[in-house]
Amino acid sequence: MKYTYSKFIRDLEKKVDEASLEVHSVKWLFFNSEYFCGYSHLNDEVDEKTLNGFSKMIDLYINDNIPPQYILNKAFFFNYSFYVDQGCFIPRCETEQLVEETIYRIDDIMESKKEIKIADVCCGCGAIGITLKKEIENSTVFMCDVSKDAIAISKKNALALDANVEAVVGDFIQPILDRKLKFDVLVCNPPYIKNDEKLSSIVVDNEPNIALFGGKDGLDFYRKIIDHFDEIILPKGFMAFEFGYDQKELLEQLVKDKLPYKYEFLKDYNHLYRMLFIYKD
């Protein structure tokens, strides 16, 4: 009896399940790797190159605890393929929704503007800023991150995706303040994990911790950027943030205490409050 691609994948899924890891990662890795043979060949006999090569990929996932995206150096965001490695945070699907909601609001509020100035702070691999540049034709995009590695990766992605953006190294919003820049839209997915919060080892052992932790209550970065809101945002502009599922109450109090502007919290697809928009004027 021949050993088919389908049976091979099912056996590896069982192996991953027994290791208490995410079973769907097997198919994600296979379908996005060089070993994918096409859906019409899944009942063919698996070749030796795939048997050995793809098994090694799964071993990296199970034994070395390496995220699938780092194994392939690939993450998908808004249907764009981004290069990722341990030098940057892996973009999540929740952030896709933040970008989607941002685009809706740009279309609603700024449809008559000839040029829309956008900033992506804590840009990581550049997923937010590059996506907005691709989706908003009349935009200019400025991206910054404290990590030299992350900026190198974001520039690599911008080149690969033919996105004309500016990306610079700097501590949080300091590059913006130093240059006295102002924007119509600033989008930020800052580090917001509480310093003492326990994360899964596959996250904390691989992804840059500087992109994860945001102080005792996780809100250190929000405090700083909200303090500089009026310096950074142009009239009729807005800021858009992602935040932790349990931070809405503290974040709302922070906005009320610091700013006189309208704001709104949005739920993600899991019905959890994960997005904040603050509007100027």
C-alpha cells in the first residue's frame, strides 16, 4: 500500500497533537513550503525528498520549539507575504483587523485629501505600514522601530512588495518628535504584555521580548504616545491602537484623563475589545 501525501500529513498532525502543539500548523507549513505538490497530487505516493525534508521542518517545530513562520521565514498579512525571522515580531490576524478598520476610517474621513500622511510606530516587519501604503494609493508612510533588525526586515519587505515607505531606527516615537513630524493617521501595535505575565515558551523563547512587554500594567507606551497626541496628529486625524484583551478599562481611563477628544473601542472577531481609535477635532 502506497504512503500518500495525505497519509504523511495526517501522521505528522498526530505527532504534533501528541506534543500539545497546534495541529493546523502542519498543513500551513506544508501548503506554503517548497514541498507542496498541489492539491491534485495529495493521493500520490510521497517522494523521499519531501518525506525527509518536511519531517525535519516538523521536528524544528516540535523539538526546537520554533514557530512555523520562522521556519519558513514567511508570514501572511492582508494577502501579502512578509519575510520574518527572530529579529521581528510575527504579525497576528488581530492586527489585520486593526488595519482593516483603519482603512475604513481613512475612506470615510479623508476621502477628499490629496495626500494622507501615515505613521506606523513599532513597525516590526512593516506589516501595518507597508499594507497601508499598498492599500491607500495617495498615502506617504513613515515607519519606525527601536530594533535595527526589525527595520532591516521592514526595508526588505518594502522592497519585495514594491512599497515606497520610509523606515528608520529610533526609540518608540522619538524619531517623530525629533523630526517634528505630524500625521493624519498614526497606527501603533506597541508592546502591551504586562512584565510579569507568563507567555507560552514558543513565543517568549523566539520572538523579540522588546516587542512584547510594556511595563507593569502593559500601558507604558500608550501613556507616552497619548502625552504627545497633539504634537503628532494633524487636525481631523486619528490614532489607532491594538491592546490586550483585559486592558480596556485602564486604557479608557487614561484617554479620558489625558485627552478631550472623541474615541471608540472596537471588538475583534472573538468579541473582545482589542482596538482603540482616538479622533482629533
